[in-house]
Amino acid sequence: MKKTNKGTFIISLISAAIAFVIAFAVICPNITILKRAAIGNPVMTVNPTNMQQVTEGSFLLDGTLLLPEDGKKNYLVLEFGTSGKRIQSAETTFSEDLPENFKVLVQRTVDGTYTDFDAFEVYPTINENKICFNVSANNYRGLRVWFFGNCKIDKMSFYNTALTEKEYKLEHEAWRYMLVVAIAVATFVVMFFLNSKFGLWGKITKYIKTNFLKFTTTVIAFGMAVFLGIIAELLYRTVFGADSNGYMFNTASCAAFCAAFVLIAIFIIQRKNFGVHPERAVTLMILTLGFMTIIAQPFAHVCWDNDSHYPWALQNSFFGKAYYTESDISIDIPAQEFQYDASNNNEHLIEKYNQNGTAYVRSGSITFSAPHIPSAVSIAVSRMFGADFHTRYLFGQAMNVICYATLCYFAIKRLKSGKIIMSIVAMFPTNIFIASNYSYDWWVTGFALLGTAYFISEMQQPEKSISIGETIIMCGAFTLMAMPKQLYVIMFALPLFLYKKKRTRKETINYYVVMFLFFAITLIMFAVRSASSLGGSGDIRGGETVNPGEQLAGILKNPFGYAEILIKFLLKYFSLKKMPNYISLFAYLDLSYWGHMIIALLCFAVLTDKDKSNRFKGSATVKILSALVLIGGVALAATSMYLSFTPVGNAEINGCQERYIMPLLAPVLLTVANPGYAFKNKKVYNTVILLLVSFASIMSIVDAVISVMQ
């Protein structure tokens, strides 16, 4: 076998093996199903004719429950009496298949009064039209069961014994295994073709041989840095004593010590690259600070919307049907115990979630979400290798950080000038914190930086023609950026005004065809999202008086009145007082005032991180355009929150957080001060700025995250 063919076979085989592992983890998950069932003979059986209807809705004598047609309530409540009999468990059977995501909520009473104090949710037994739950041994007089979904009840049986629990491995259909093999074979064929055409194996082996010593040195240096961090933690506890829980070793502060030493190692190892390739060091810094945050932060609902983004990631770690453990469900709700509370014992909570995260008790449909695929794959693979719940949760977070750091690397690398400006934005502590949790904001910001970098880079090179591939990357990045938040479609205003000094008619046609194709895709997503939002009831967190349709009607009826509300909001939103909130705010933990140092460094970089390449034609137009994109994007975000989150007729806009500005910042920062006053010694300049930014970032994390874990 020839050398080239051998290399082609090896890289194809490795790629196929990786594809096989990922596909097998997602399509054929290795999970244990927990089945609960009643035992013995029932002491009482209640038929549909004996059930008392409590709320509005259709309840037929054959057991058919139909939710209220007006859509104001998504449940129907029935009441059951126990006839004075002592019961410990109940089993409800249904005569027809249950709808997706069906659930019930159970309330119990001993004196005839029902409260939410001890209410609990129950889900159907997997693969069965049955719901079982323990009532407990108390002498309850009755139950109220809230049915969330249309169904047809057969009967409800009560038992004087507790439920029995049995575990069994989920069995998969033969076609799933065949699909996994097909994916692996297809990957092998594709990689075989790509390597034969582009010589990937030769390029990879050459890169490894060239950089093997550097890679080995980096690994050893990082290992020594972590070792020194552990030693520093032990010495710190010896001198200053145990933490608040009485432990002589604190994982959070140890993570901070390790990160500090790793950052020092990065500056030593990457010292020669700071002048021309600072993106290499910045990527390692983002990874270091991100992993530090993941390890150090409390295991709780500490970041915005973790409770909704984690379920998306979990769902996409399966294929066809999603499965949930009790721990998954408690995050999805989210349970009170998962809400951040500084008094909670973090280790005890992790232990409890690991215990409840072994067997799967609920199944449901999957809502596809591209931004959650990276963390989903990480969850699936770690689950396949037997990781406990907390480890699976951490692996999902870690993959987000890796993907965000990768996007930032290619964005910074693309720029001819302004690398430090974009590096500072990428290293905002808030950005790193968001990327270290379950969210799609890291996806939005990362692709916004990548698309912006391609646009600015092309403006900095007016003599260079832009290829179809580069156009696809730039416009594709903007489309992917807007996928979860379509209001960012406004960013497409940037490539619309891309100037090139020498461009043939064919190149012009190719460019605008590709751009408008991606723009049309994004616009369609925006239209579909807007239509569904206006037809809904809005975000329930905004209150019962939220109604997007009525709110829009009010805006159209009094546009000048809303314009006044919007202008007042924008003046506050863009104020200096608000700046730290999108730079160093750690959601439900705290706001770090080290962000002021980053603000000062950013302002300095905006004036100095420029060279002659920024004297491109049309710079004034780009400045104005970038400013309009910034203001317009925030205005769209504010308006969307006014429609979906703010009570009808309210004089202020609710729910529009400062972090929504971050994807829109880079274009303004990279153009507003052209050409600026560039420093000639870029190596010293870049090193000093990044040293100060990394110091401010790690101190922000220590200030807001590490401090709560001491």
C-alpha cells in the first residue's frame, strides 16, 4: 500500500471511529429505565363516573378529558375521595395513548383543604399508558390531580402498599444500530475522498511533527501549573484555615490558583506569538478562565435561563425520543433546591443529583436546537461511558467553552488590525461566564464575532477579491448567529455595504447571490418566529397581563408614545452606568467591579489598536452603519421584550438585559476611531493589554464566583 493511500485509510478510519462513537451515544443511548408499578390488590378503584370535576373544561362520563378551548388554562383538575381508607400509592391507567409531554400534578389533603405546599409532578411510566405515584402512609382524605393534556382515563386504583421499582436497560430497534453503522461508513467514504483530494493526512502529520515539541512543552507546563495550584491551595488553607464548611481543601479556590498559574504559563509559552498571533494565547486564556468558572461555580441555577437551555441540550443528546432522570426533571422545572442559595451545601446537592440521575423515569419529544448540539454530543458521549449526572452536566458546559473559544480564535485570526479589541470583547467575564453554562448566547456572540471579523477584514483589504467560500463563511456566520435570536438579522446590513476596489461583474453577482440567499433564510426564520410570538400569550415570567398581540396593537395605535418609551429606555441602556452589566455581571451571583478596569482597557485599545489597514475607503459609512446596527439591534431587542415580556400598556420596557448588546459591539469598536494611534511594537503592546485583561477577568471571577464558595 502506498504511503499516501495508507494515510488516507488511517484518517478515514479515525474519522469513522469518532463518528461511530458519537452516533452510537446519541442514537443507541446506554440508559437504565426505572419502572414504578403498584403491587397487590387495590383497596379502592375509582371509575370516571365517580370523579368530581373542579375546573372548567370538557369531562365526559367515559373518562375523556379535554382542556378548556379558550386556551386560558392548560390543565383540567379532578378530585378523588379516599372514603376514609388508608392508602399509600395510586395508579391511573388510560385507555388511549397519551400526548407528548403529558404530566399530572398531585395535591393531597388531610382536612379538606388543598395547598401547593406538598404538591408534586408525576409523568407517565415510560412506554406505558400509566401513571403511578406514592401517596405516603398519612391518612389523606382526598386527592386533586391536575391533568396537563387531553386524555381518556380508564380508572384510578389505590393501594395500601408503596410502589415497587424495577430497573431495566433500554432496548433499541435493529434499525438504530444499522443507522449508526451507516453513519460511520459514510464518514469513512467522505473522509477518504476529502483526503485524496486535499491531502489532509499529510498536512496533519506535518503539523504534528512541526509542533510536537511545543505541544509537549505546553502540556507539561500546564500540568506543573495545576500541581502548583494544588500546592498553593493547601498552603493557603494551612495559613488561613478551613473554608465555611470546615474543609481544608476548597475546590473553587484551588481552581482559581490553578488558573492563575496556567495563565502565567500561557504568557511564557506564547511570548513569541503575541505580536502577530495573539489569538493563540487568547484562545488558551478563554479555555482556562472558562474551565475555572465551570469547576468553581456553585452547582445550581446560577446563569440566565439555565433551566430552559439544559433541557434543550439533554433532548438533543438523544435521537427520536428524549429521556429524563429525576435530576433532569428537577432542573427543567426548576426545583426549588436547584435555585441558587448561598447557604446550600454544594457537595450534598451534587451527591443527591448523582443518586437521582442514574435511572430514567420520563420520556418526551425532542425540540431540535443547533446551538445546543455541541453540549448535547458531550452529554451523550459521557453518558455512554458511564459518567454520573454531575460529570455529564460539567462535560456539556465544557464543550460550550471549547466551541466559543474556537470561534473567537478564527475571528481574531482573521483580522488584519483590531485583534486586541476583539480579544477584549471575547474575554469579557460575562461572555466567559455565559459560555461556561447552558445557553445559546455564547453561540450568538461567537458567530457574531466571526462574521464581523470577516467583514472588517475584507474592508481592510480593498484590493483583494472576496471568494465564494469567504462569502459563505461570513454570511453563514451571521445566519447561524441569528438562528436562535432572529432579531440579529440586522447584522446583515454590514455585508450589504462591503466595498471592493477591483471586482468583476461575475464576482459581484456571486457575492450578492450568496449574501441574499443567507439573508432570505434568516428573514424567513425571523418572520416565522415573530408570527408565532404574536399569536402566543407571551413569556409567562412577564406576568398574566402580557399579551403580544394587544401590545402590538397599542404600539400601532400610538407609535409616538412608544417611540418616547423606547428612546428613554435606550438612553438608560447605553449609559456608562450600565456598561459593567454586560462586561462583568455574573447573572444571579454578583456584579464584579473589576469590569471597570476592562472598560478602561477597551477604550484605550479602541484608540490605539489600529494601523494603516484601517484607512479603507468608506470608513465613515461603515462607522455610521455600525452605529445604526448597534442602536437598531438594541431597539429590536427592546421591542421584542416589550411585546413578549412587558404587561400591556406599561410605560417601561421589562426584561431587556444588558447582555443582548454584546453581539453588536464589535463592528462599532473596530471602526469608530479609525485609524487611531497605533503602537509600533505590537508584541509589547499586545502582551501588556492581554496581561491586564486576563488579570481583570480572573479577578472578576474570583470576586463574583469564588467568593461565594468559600
